[in-house]
Amino acid sequence: MRADLQEQLTSLLGERVRVAVPLARHTSFRVGGPADIFVEPNSMEELQTLIALLHQESIPYFLLGGGTNILVSDKGVRGVVLKLGDGFNYACWEERGETAQAKVGAARPLGRFVREAVSRGYEGMEFAEGIPGSVGGGLLMNAGAFGGELSHVVEAISGVSQDGNPICLPGEDLGFAYRRTALPPGFIITEIEFRLRHGQQERMREAMQRAQNKRQRTQPHGYPNAGSIFKNPPGTYAGRLIEAAGLKGLSVGCARVSEQHANFIVNTGGAQASEVKQLMEQIQQLVWEQNRVWLEPEVRLVGEW
């Protein structure tokens, strides 16, 4: 990156501009090479100015949320990696009798918002108990579990377009699908507006506990991972197909298919992104040979491959 452009970024964000930041420390997989430039805007004004500048200079950028559900290349990410700062970690509530409108900053941890909703007596988010990452990241992939998903409770989103202008999009325009949300190219989510309804708090707490217990029982703990590696094909489960192919425990280097849940790949210590990717490709090929089902990745591959 040109020195003068880096100076402009530093003038805008000060010490919140860093060079050659290893992304392994910012992802749940604990793998990934460096970001050329790592920036943390803390307000809408900073974000709009930043994006307008990057757009004007044709500098690519990638928005990093909680670092879950992604696999960052060992070669890292060219251009700018952008992580929303504490100014985007908030929840504003407007209670309207039996319903509530919650405007939530994209950087707020999803689990924290789930617990806030339940503590206020509003249902609709219990399914997300235990899902890691940020609210913005959850929106991007239409996070879901146990029959619920964010699309059921999202009313609108706000953000910044690729040329730095603020945009608000209603929920019906977001193209929600299974583990997918259709957003304009380069769009950065800054706020999500939820519509929740009043519910029985005891029942909600029980639902959260069931979700947490099931995750504790069925998902791996103790090793870094990125959550479910593959999307569930129609009518079946990716983990079931992988287990049926005899692939639990299959390893490439320090990346291994979890013995506890076959749709998780764990980093047993010092894994490379290339090893995870190679293991994913082996799983896809072997499941295809046995079942003629091609597994589609749920994790996003990020960076220079």
C-alpha cells in the first residue's frame, strides 16, 4: 500500500491502523496469515470516510466479524481487513407492549444479545444460544439452529455501501436462504433491527438450556474450530454423511475431523489453513464417491489462495 494512503488511514484512525497483523489470533480456528492493513473504525463517520477512501483508491477490503465460520489463507489477506470497534457494540430497546424493537450494533456478540432478549422477556432468539460470533456475522450467514434462524426475527438492517454512503434495507429485500443472506457487493452491516414478541421467560430459559446442553453433548470442545464445516444437504445432515463414510478422525497434518461431531474440523495444534482446506476437499470427494452428494462448505474461505 502506498505510504501516502497509509498516512491518510493513520490520520483518520490513529493507532487503530496496524500493519501485517496475523489473523490467526482473530479467528476461532486459530489459523491464517497476515492482513496487509488491519483497521478498527469506531463510529459511522469514521467508517463512511474509510470506505469512501478505499473505494476511491480501489483498495479491496474484507469485513471481519467475530472470526467464526471463516478459514483465512496462510498467505493472509491483501488490502484492508476491517473490524468494527466498540462503537458498534450496543443494543437499544423500544418496548411496545407485547412486542419489542431492538436495534443492535453489528459488533455485539450474538450470545450476549440472546441473553439480553430473554432477560427482558422477549422470545425468538433462544435458538442462537451458544452460537459464537457477532450479530453482524450471524446476519451475514443467516445463522440458525434447532429450527430457528435470524431471518425469522430481522425487520431491517443498516450499513454502508461500497462507496461510503449509508443504506437501510428492509428484511424482505435481504434474500434470506439457508445459511445465506444476499447483500449488495461491498455492503458493510452496521446495525440490525429485530422485532421480538413477549414470551414466557421460564420456557425461554429452558429452551436456551436445552440448546446449550445439546451443544455441550454433541460438539467438540478443547480444540479451535470454525463450527460446522459443511451445509446440511436437503433431507439429510452433513455430519451423518461424513460419519457414514468412516471419516471421523481423518487427519491432514494438524487438522482433524472431530470424533465427537463429524461436521467439525478441529485444529489439534499448529494447523495450517492449507491442511484444513485439503481435508475439506478429501471429505467432499469421499462423501461424493459413497453417496453421490457434494457437500457445500458453510465456512467461508478468505484471503489469497
